[in-house]
Amino acid sequence: MSETAVNVQAAARKFLAKTEQHLVSYLEACVHCGQCAEACHFYMASGDPRHTPAYKLFPIAKFYRREKSPLSWLRLTPPITEKDLSEWEELLFDTCTLCGRCNIVCPMGIDIASIVGAVREAFVAAGLGPTDLLAAADNSRDKGSPLGVTIAVMRERLEWLADEYDVVIPLDKPKAEVLLTVSSIELMKYPGSLVAMAKLLNAAGVDWTMSAKGHEATNFGYLAGKTDVAKLMVERVTDAAESIGAKTVIIPECGHGFGVLRWVGANLLGRPLPYEVFHITEFLAQLKREGRLKFRPFADPVTYHDPCQISRRGGATAAARYLLEGFAEGFREMSPSGNYNWCCGGGGGVQSIARAADLRHKVFKIKMEQVEATGAKTLVSSCANCRLTMEESKAHWKWENGLESLVEILAAHLIEQPQPPAA
Ligand code: SF4
Ligand code: SF4
């Protein structure tokens, strides 16, 4: 095998492994109807036919047709080249947020987000992939978080937050029923979100802790196509949960962190997860249902941005709405919303790819128009990555509407009430 700067053979081996799996049925199923095109925010923002979802199937489809399809022996399809891989790299990483919107309109049910996620592994094997996204994955492996937040930094940060906001944030309790994770985006950029979660869990009398062994909610290994790092991140959280006997792990306002642990975690770990995974909105909704959390109403006109990995891909669409119900009196839905929401433009690791910024901003215009149509003055979300993406695009367009975190709004309107004694 000749080694080149782009290792085509390594990519081919990875493609081969992937086409042994269920993905091959998707490749056979595409009828080239084009219905997915207008479901994709990248195509809608750019009008570039290369940004259509079906086009993103081409690298693996080309490999499949040449090497594995029933007619592959005819050798009608030319081999994948270094040039092919280099050209497709940007499409596979910068123009797919793994949002799954194309999936719900595809008459054949083709899950392009899963295919793109799998194909990214082949690109990384070939020595390709955006350096900033890959660095975030490497930082997660080497330092514990994509932003390079070490355990020592986290400890300092928690101590400061506890002092500054007069809130108890337990760390490394020897035993606890619930393990709370946090994304380093929240820890460093939106610490109010962690403070809010701590206040809400404490107010409801939950037996919870954070853990230095497994604190990071994000999984940039998964987003960057580095399966070894993805697995390591799941192992860390699992070690932490097992060591304190926690049967529940909460993922904070982090969409992909929730999706990866909840829906892919067991496969990455190689065994069933020994705990249940909840997104913070699901967990808080349950506490509200049990009467353990109550909120003062507020009347501001707000709307809710569904993070793709929490609503459409995550199955927690109803939780945020239940939390807002009877509390946010000025709440109004965007159209479309819920499982048909438009992505913020920065999921799937795209947020951390600097060269994708202009395209992300164009995508955000779809969201701006949606929000403006509701008359809402504030956009609420439950994903720190969406929040960061939208905040940057908001600044880019000098858009003045507010942007808030759901848990922070809830904590700000919490009614302190005595909790029933623990059973
Ligand atoms: S909607 Fe489905 S079947 Fe039609 S082109 Fe897109 S991926 Fe292929
Ligand atoms: S998963 Fe989302 S971003 Fe990716 S191709 Fe489909 S609609 Fe576009």
C-alpha cells in the first residue's frame, strides 16, 4: 500500500467495514427523488446542489458500487481517489449537522445523519477532517474536555461558582443516586446554566453529585469520527456513575452529548449502560410532574428552539414544552417546530469548524425569520452548543432578539418550597 498525505487505502478499509453494516440497505434504497433537498438547511441557505443530503451519500455510495454492490464485478465505477476524498471532506464535515431533518421527509427512511457520522470515520482514517474539530476531540481525550478544561480547572470553577452564587454544587460525593455531567461550553462560557441546574436539583431534594472521574457531557470523539475517543468519553461517565452507585445520569443542556450517550452509548461501551440517561429537561419535567418543582409565571413573549439531538433525534420534544406550560405565559411556537424544527446550523461539530462560520450564519437566517414571524422577543433553547452558535450568528447579523437558556429561566422563576421527607 502506498502511503500518501491522504491515505485512500485506510479510508477504503473503513468504508468496507461500514458497508458490512446496515448502512448498505440505505445505499440500495435511495431512489434519487430529491425530496430531502429542501429539508436541509444548508441547501436552503446556499442553494448549492452539493449541499443536498443525497449528495452527501456519494462517497460511500461510490465505494459500495465499486466494491460491494451486486454489479461491482463489472467495474463500471472508478475507484475513490485522493482528490475525491479531499473534495468531499468539507461537505461531510462542514455541511451536515447530523440533524436528521432529511430523514423524516425521505420516503425510503434513509438516515443520512447516521451515514454521514459513519463516513466521517473513513475520512479521519485517511488523515482528513477539520483540524479544529479534530483538536477538540484530542483535547477531550488528553485533557478531559474539548476546550481543554482539566479537572483542576473544573474544581476551581465549581468552587468559584458555589461562592459567587451561593449554591451547593456537590463534587465527588462517595455515593449519590444521580450523576450530573456538564459541558465545558457551559462551564467556561455559560456557567449560569450549571448554577441553575444545581439550584433546581437542590430545591427538589435530589441526591446528586458531579464527579471528577466523568464530568464532561460533550462527545467530540463521536462528532469528529474518532470512535476510540467517543468510547473513552462514555467509559469515563460510566466509571463515574458506577463508582458512586448512580442509577441515573443527567446530560445538561447539550444536544449531541445527550444523543450520543442515550442512543449510541451502549454500542460504544460494548455492554448495556448500567444507568438511565436523561436530558436535563426530561429530568426536570419529571420533578415538576411529581410536584417537586414549582415556578412563578412570567409573561414575556418567548419561543423555543428545539435542539435537533434533543427533540427530533433525542425523543425529548415534549419535555421542554411541559416545563414551559403554565409558566411561560407568553410562549408561542415557531413554525415548523418540535420534530420538524430547523437546526441552528452548528450541530454535529460544525460549531467548532471555523471555516464553516459564513455558512452557519446564512443558515441562522432561517431561524431569525421563524422567530420574527412569532413576534417573540426571546429565543429559548436547552443546548449550550445551539446557544453558542446562535449567539455568534446573532452578533454577525446584529440581530437584537434575546437568547436564553431554559434551565436558567426556570431557576430564575423557581418557587422555593419545603420538600417532603425522603422515603
Ligand atoms: S429523499 Fe431519500 S430517496 Fe429521495 S433522494 Fe433523498 S435520500 Fe434518496
Ligand atoms: S442530517 Fe441535517 S444537515 Fe445533514 S444532510 Fe440531513 S438535513 Fe442536512
